[in-house]
Amino acid sequence: MSIVQPFLKAEERAPAESMGPSETSQHAIRRSTRLPLEVPVHVVSVDAAFPFSEPCNTTLVNAHGCGLISPRPLTLGTRVRIEITSARRHTLARVTEVVPLGGDPETWLIGLELEVPGNFWGIEFAPADWKVEETIVAQPAGEETSKPAKAGRWRLSDISLGACYLESATPFPIDTPVLISFRTPDKEFLLDGVVRLSHLQVGMGVVFIRQEGQRRGVEELIGQLTTNREVPRIFVGRKEGDQAAHGVPEPPFDPEAPDSLLELVLTGSAMPLPQFQYELRQQRLGKRRDPRIDIEMAVLLTGVDVRGRPLDQRVTTVNVSEGGALLKGIHGELKAGDKVSLARAGKVEEFRVAWVVDDVAMGASIGVVAANPDSSFWNAILEAAGQSAPQSAKAGGNDGSE
């Protein structure tokens, strides 16, 4: 049971004689190995509504925060900058506990949670579970980043036995070996992976590497997420060592147990971002990905643009699947959800625009999905390609006039 006590006015605070420092300090930080360490720090509030600037001393530290003794209380939730002036570095944290310790003059135990976990404290031989750290964990004093609060924030978009996609404003580059900490209410899961897809300001796809016991850990994590419906806390750090240079093994495709998310992560670099995001949403809804054939062929597109002007133009496919297609060379403004008709080889069918990418030079590209789930519009093309079809092909200009 936590003994977190919210910030109270002096006349409202309860006596704390029964609550000694050794009893309260252990609650300030929990997630990784705690070390008793006294570090002189300067704590400064970055919230103008709650001014605070005081020298303090830590009592316990770990990879995710610290407990420190302060001459004044702070308000729960306040963002602060922790400065180790002797080392000329600082980081950002939030106040998670405020416990009065009594005494004369009175002092307070403040629990702080680092916004970017890691070995901020500069301990040379840190515990093994301190490996989760960010590259920006320590910045030279006076060099604030423009959006420090978002740098270490991660959100799980989807996960499978072979891969996961994490949303973040600061994803790692492709081929970065990473260690991911997923924290559920009951357990922490540490999983090794490699970034195989990276979208700036959006997120990254990570493929889990094959190693003894990891698959069981992923299975247990997925089971907990499915059963409890809890949003996990996530921390991601670069993996120690240069594993990427030596080729990290990845799970192979298993035709009898397909992993659609793994396949999407490994092939997503070839897709425009809106197409990838659409595909990700679809497979999260349990909709399988149709096999695609890269093929250039002309089709007639008709519809109405966002300004109510009629569209009647010849466009070109980039790829087709049983349920849709990627089309390029669209001249006219369309948006997701619009309906258009496609015509070729004497067939006409209705499609829905799933996503749009604008290109000033070449016109827009759009992804379309057949309005009829039993569509046969592309069947002849797919059958002609067959199982042994090359991944890229060209077809003549069947523009619907046949």
C-alpha cells in the first residue's frame, strides 16, 4: 500500500512522527534496482504556477527516479529539472510523492520519476536492469530541447509474437538494436529487438529477436494485455553492444502461422506512411492483408472531388490486391472516405478512398478499397500473375474502352 501523501497546507498536514525516512523512502522509486546514494542536486520547477528552486540531496536512486530530501514541499505532478551541478548535466522529472518528515526545521521526502529513464546518475557499474536508457538522458546544462517532455514517451500501437509498433515523436533509426521495457500492473517484461521500420515524428516497428525464453515472454505479455486491457508503461533504450552490425536473427515467415504485423513491419518501408497506417489499422481489426502484385496499368477513375467538381480521368495502378489498389497520378482533390468508380476491361466497380498522399509534381496517390467485399475487379490480373508471377510487371493501357 502506497503512503503517498498529497501536498497540503501547513495547518492541514498530519504529524509524521511514525513515518521515518527509512520506511517512506522505499516507496519513492520501485521499478528497477534501488541504490542508497547521496547526490547533491539542484531541483528547479519548470512549471511557472509552482515556483521552486532548492538544493537537495538524494537518498535513493534508480534508473527511473529518485527519492530526495527537500527543505520545502512540492506539488504532486509538478515537472522539475534535476541538475547535478558537479557533473554539468541535468534531466527532467515529475513529482510522484510528497511525504512530510517532520523535524525542526521540517523537511520533506520527494519522490521523482525521470521522464527519460536511464543511468542519469553516472554510476559506472550500474545494475543490469538499468539498461533501459535514452540517448538524451543527460544534456549539458543550459541546452534545453524544444519538446523534452515528449522525447521518451512511447505508446504501444500493436504487438504480435514477432514484432510490435511503438508510437513516438522520437523513434530510433532503422537497424538500431533496442531493449524494450513493458510494464503491466503485475510484471515487467524486457524484450530485445531491432528497429526495422522508422517513421519520423510518428513511431517505429521493432522485430523481436529469437533467443531462448523471449517468445514465452512475448506470449505472456500479450496474454496479460488481452486479459487485463491495461495500457502498459513503456521505456525503450538502445541495446548495449553493436548487435546490428552482426546481423540480428529475426523470426522467419511461417506459412502455417502467419504473423501479419511482422510482415507489415518488414515490408512497410516500401509504403507511403498513410498506406502503412491504414494497413496497421486494418490488421489490428483482424483483417488479413491480401497478397499484392506490383503492376502498372491504366484504369479510368470517375467521381466527385471535395469541391463538388466531377472527376473523369485516366490513372495508373502501382499495385493491386483482391480487395483494393494503389493508384497514382490523381489530379483532383480527394479525401479518405470518398467514393470513386474504376473501369477497365469492360468492368466498372465502386471503391472507397482509404488514404491520400499529395505529390505536387506527379499528382496525388490514393489507396482504394473495394466497396463490395466480394469484388472480382482485379481477379483476372491476379489469376494471370498466379503464384509464380514476378513481383513487378507492366500491363497495357486497358482504359475501359474495350
